[in-house]
Amino acid sequence: MNFIRFFAVVLFSVTAVFAVFSQNAPDALNEYRQKNFERSVQICKDEITANPNNLESHVVICWSLIQLGRYDEALTYARTARSLSRYDPRVAEILGEIYYYKGDNNEALRYFQEYVSIAPSGSRIEQGYFYIGEIFIRLGKYRHADIALSTAVHWMPSNAAWWTKLGYAREYAGDYIQAVEAYEKALSLNSQLNDARRGLDRVRQTLGNR
């Protein structure tokens, strides 16, 4: 009986110490969510030093480095993450963002298309389609951009800036009636959007001159 009591006391003590340690352990994801990106990066680096195969640390450090605009550094960690988990959709989306901000449209498009394919209801699916739309606009493929941006606003219908971008894609595709609808939707969500107002004025003038 004494042994059982002793074992129970030891087990309780170990559990209590572990609980206290866990509460005090730095949390990189929480720091990222609090927009403490530098702190998040440092925690992740410490975790990766302790365990180079820690996929979660690689993912969070990439998110933080992207927010800090350190794309080359993020790319190094993203490539390692890719080797750790070839089909993790978060890594595909991360690589898409990195290449997008580095101006490599083809690589960015490849990874974003992979992301929306393997994670059709992923947590960043709306951003994935928005970036795809932006890339098609860069490439001058406005009808492709229309499809992608229409999907983005389907997932996030309250984003006025995205409706403005959709209006722009439709305007330059020559779909003026649909462009008016998108610009008007943007202004209904945010009447102060000058880009949407100017776009709507341009399209109405074009329609009036036809």
C-alpha cells in the first residue's frame, strides 16, 4: 500500500511539473497570432535546433518570415518543410506566397494551384484563389483572373478590395456589365474605396460611349 501511495505521489508530482513547464514553454504559433513575428521566428529556430524534423516549427517560421518580408530566408525553411512532408497543403501555400512576393509568377501559380487542388476547403483557400487571380492579372490573362477572383469572393464575400480587383479583371477582359456589378459590390461594402470608384467611373464612361 505504501508503495502504491509513493508511486501515486511521484506520478502526481511529475505531472504537475510537466503541466507547469508546458504552460511556461514559449509558443511560436501564439506569438505569430499576436503579430510578434520576430519572437515567433526565434522560438521556431530554437525548436528546429532541438529537432530539425519538426514540421510545425518549419511551417510557423515560414509564416512569420513572410510577414517580415524575409522571403529568401523563408524559402530555405519552406524547402526543408517540403522535404519533410511532400503533400502538406500548408507548405504548398507557403511556397506560393514566397514566389509570389519574389515576383516568380510561374512558380507561384504552380504552388497555389497545387494548394487549391489538395486542400479545396483549406483554411486559406480564399487567399489561394485571390493570389491565383492576382497572378493571372500580372500575366494579362483577365478571364482566368475573373474565374479565380470570383471563387475568392465566393469564399470571402465581405472583402471589398477583392471585389474591386474582380471588377478590374472583368473591365480589362471587356466584360463591362459584370465589371460594373463587381465595382458596385465593392462600394456597397466600402464606399471610401477610390480604386473601385475610379474603376466604376471608367466602365460607365466606356459603356456610355458605345
